[in-house]
Amino acid sequence: MPELPEVETTVRALRRPLLGRTFTGVRNYWPRQIATASPEALQERIVGQQIETVDRRGKYLLFHLSGGDTLIIHLRMTGHLSVVDREAPLASHTHTIFSLDDSRELRFRNVRKFGRVYLVADPDEVLGKLGPEPLAPGFTVERLREQFQGRSKQMKSLLLDQTFVAGIGNIYADEALFYAGIHPERPADTLTEAEIVALHQAIRKVLQMGVEREGASIDRYVKPDGSRGSMQNAVAVYKRSEQPCYRCGTPIRRIILGGRSTHFCPICQQA
DNA sequence: ACCGGAGCCTGTTAGC
DNA sequence: TGCTAACAGGCTCCGG
């Protein structure tokens, strides 16, 4: 669901309305959503702090604040952020509302309650174990090859591991493996050098495509303004089981790996 | 250290 | 048609 491209799309939409704003209050209706402190403690600490940057690391949104703290939000499965006038009607499942100094509010809607809010002095408390940022210039083939050290699990599961590469979720993992021509069940330690190069290129390609298309509106995901992205119209394998592979015409297969639905072409992706 | 599986959640969908 | 059970997958935690 919200994976790197969807979070990046959210960050880009929120930057303009949030940069330079100061928090004036916090309301919370689901205390467990606040991971680092009680809602009262969060409010106490965040009020008066100005938003200096709006950024992303993996699937996390980062708001660096004038008091030195960083507000971190993870959307998980169903999280949705929007900035609206405080008079706007409240959508169902809105669990945390940040009031701003311009009569607007940053609202965190979260149907399945998996999303989390962190307020920390040191972002590494939350982000410390994340793997490399796949669209950053430092994500080279060499860097990816290093990440394979000591890893033996199946490629699909490895791509979902945020300590391997940050930001990939179920959709883009299946898409990347398709373009790299790698079967999702392949043990990581059996990849050839050529396959690692292909995987590096494929990861960047599918994430870049997702960002350009402003995310995949599969299931519930929509942009902060409620409109849909278009990546769902450009997927090669995800949720295309039984439909013909665009490359060879063979029906796309769906299996369960590590408890996750996995889609692949049995001809183009050799075991 | 690494791996796989359970658990957290609720709206939607599949199946009887 | 109406109900229940399974499913969806982000991450953390636990045991092997």
C-alpha cells in the first residue's frame, strides 16, 4: 500500500501547505497511534515548534521542527494525511489532528490503526536500522551487492525487509523481480552478478515509475487531496494473476510467500 | 545473526 | 439473499 512512491507523493503534496507553519495543538482519539509518548506529552512538546522541512526516509515521513525535534509519521497500510481547513468535516477514522497557526489542520486518518506517530530528538531512534535509500545517488550496484552479505532468504521476502533496501513493499517488490527476471522464491545467495545488476536497475525503474505516476491507487490509497495516482495502470504483474504476461503471454501466477501474495511470470522469471 | 510466523486492525470480498 | 470467515499487508515481537 503506501510504499516509497506513495509516501513520496504525500510528502510532495504536504510540503507547500506545511513548510513554515507552527503547531498550535494536538487532538488524539487513538492513543496507541502515538508511539513515543502519551498524546498529552506529544502536545506539550510539539506546540510552538515550527515545521522547517518535510521529507521522507523509506516509507517514513519526516518533519524537522524548530525546537530540534523530528516528527515522524508512518502510514503503514491505510494511513492518509491531509491538510484542510479546521472547519472541514471530519472523515471517519481520523485519529490524530495537528492544529496549525493558519486555521488549518494536519489530519491523520487511519482506518486500520496500524499507522504510527513518533516525536524524537534523534531520528535514528526510529530510522536507524533502515537500509539504503534506493532513489538516492548513493544507491549503486556496489551498495546493493553489500546488502546481500549474509542473506539467504527468498528474494521476495528479502525485498520486503526494510533493512535490506528501504521503501519497497508488496507491489514494487513483485514489479522489481519481474523486470529483473528473478523468480520470487530464489534464495538471495544464488543470484549471479548479472542478476544483481538487473535487480538494481529494476528497483530504481519501478520506484521511479511509481513516483512519476504519483503512486498506485490499488485498494484504498489516494493522494492527500483525495485524487488517485496512476501506477495501478502500469503494473506488469501485481494483482494480474491469470492475465497474460506482457512480455511472453503466459498467465501470471499468484502464490503466497512469507504470508504475502506474490505475483510473477513463470516463464520470464526463472527459478 | 538470521529466519519464519503470529499478532495488530477493519473494510471488503469470497463462500456457504 | 444474508450471514460468516478469510483476506489484504505495513511493521514489531517472539521462538527456533
